[in-house]
Amino acid sequence: MSELGRHLKEARLQKGMSLDDVQEVTKIRKKYLEAIEAGDYKVLPGSFYVRAFIKTYAEAVGVNPDELMEEHGNVPAAPVDTTMETVIQKRSRKPETERNAKWLPTLLMWTFPVLILVVIYLYASSTMNKEDAEKTDSGSLTTATQDPSQVKPSATAAGGGTAATSTADTGAAATVAPTATPVPSPTPSTQSITVTEDRKSGKTTIYKVTAPAGSSVQVEIAATGVSWLEVYQGENSKGEKLSFGNTKAGDNMSFTLGSEGMYIKSGYSPATNISVNGQVITDGKTSSRLLLELDDGTSAPGSDGAVTDGESTTAE
């Protein structure tokens, strides 16, 4: 194994990532990643891809690619394509005036139709605006010259109320039903949401989240740097994937905790601040695996506490 490959592998293991994780993030085939760690660059499709793949791999595990290349100078450089350079030089010798002369007729041919369309559009817009203004003036004039004696007052203005006016016109007695005043429904008392560390299962720390039935429990993750982060809906990494990949400073994510629970894996815990309804949770480890279990009083008691994260704990 080369020193460069050893450096990348140690950075990958420190973030808790497998080669399959790096393959999914970088889209580089696993056999090429293994070849980079082993220093066997002959497996890669060409010397150009060697540096490109190493740079992408380094960025995925949080290593500065430029410093890595400078520290390990045994990476083959990409060859210079002398054939392409010769072709470019031959093409560049064509006179500039000749190239411009070819484009000039085409440019002039399209300029005149565009100008004609612009003139037509401006003329049509001006005509439509003039017609709208004439219609507006005509409508205002009709309203202003209307005979006031022909306008009947509204029922509310004449008699002070709809029911009173109707009684006066028909001569019949009318009874107005009293309007019921709505009574506001009582506001349920606010109950606090508590988060407590319940138990541990292997490398996983399990938190019990107690909340009133029907309330929404928000899980917030604020990133302050680079960290490999996985979030699943359920008790382990076999559940529905909610987030998967590297974080960067300033990233903010929000999830709603359901009855099925939420499993969170952080490759570098100091760079990911995890909170439940504003309550920060941490297991004090550099690489964390956390399980949140919701207890809203509607579900049956949990199992005996055995939780598996669906992953092998053997270091690669």
C-alpha cells in the first residue's frame, strides 16, 4: 500500500465510511478506489483519471487534495496531447478577417426580420393601450351622467337593516332571529417535550423522546464543518433514507420524528449539532450513532432494547 493510499484510507475510516459509501458519493467504481488505496494505478483507465479520481476521493473524505498531491509527489501526471495542440495551432492560423467575413452575411440576414418584428410589436401594443384608454373614459362618462332619480337606495341605507326594510315594503310582520355568539373552544394545556438518554446498544446511544399525543417533534441538524452524515427513518440503517452524504459549514436540516423512530450516524460529531425541539443531544464521541424513540403515550412499550444498526462493526 502506498503512503497516499494509506492516508486516504485512514481519513475514510476516521469518518466511519466504507468503500461502498465512498463509491456512492463519488460515483467512482469500488475496484478503482481499492486500486488507489493500494497504489496500483495501472488498474485505472488512464493517467489522466489517476489524479482526477484521487482528488474526488480526497474531497469525499475531507482531505485537501492539493496538500495531499504536494505531500505525495509520486502520482503520475496526465500526458500532454501533442496532436491536439498541433491541430489547434493550425486552426488558429486562419485569418481573423476571413472568419468574420463568413459570419457577417448571416448576421445581416437575421437582423432585418428581428427589427421588423420589434416594430410590429410596438405598434400593436400602442394601439391596444389606446383602445383600453378610450373604453375606460367611456365607462366613466356613462356612470357620471346617470339620472340620480332612477337609482334606488339599498335596503341597508334606506332602513338601517335588511329585515326592517322588507317589513315596511310588504306590510307583514317579521321576526329577526337573534345572532348566536360563538364561544371559543378551550385551549389545551401546553405540555413540554422531554429528551432523555435511555440506554445503549453496542455503539448506538438510544434517547427516549416523550411528547404529547399529536404534537410535532422536530429534529434539527446544523453543520459547522465537513462530516459524513446519514439519517434514516426507523431503528437502523435499513429504514427509509432521509439524508446521506457529506455536510459543509452552514448546512441546516430539519426532520419530523415519527412513531417509527429516527437513526442518525455522524462520522465527525463535533461538526454536526443535533437537537430535538431545541434540546441538544450528544453522546460525547467523535463518531456518533444515535437512535431517537418517540413516546407519545399511544404506542405499546418498546422491546427489550436490542437495537442493530444493520452494519458490520468490523473496521475495514
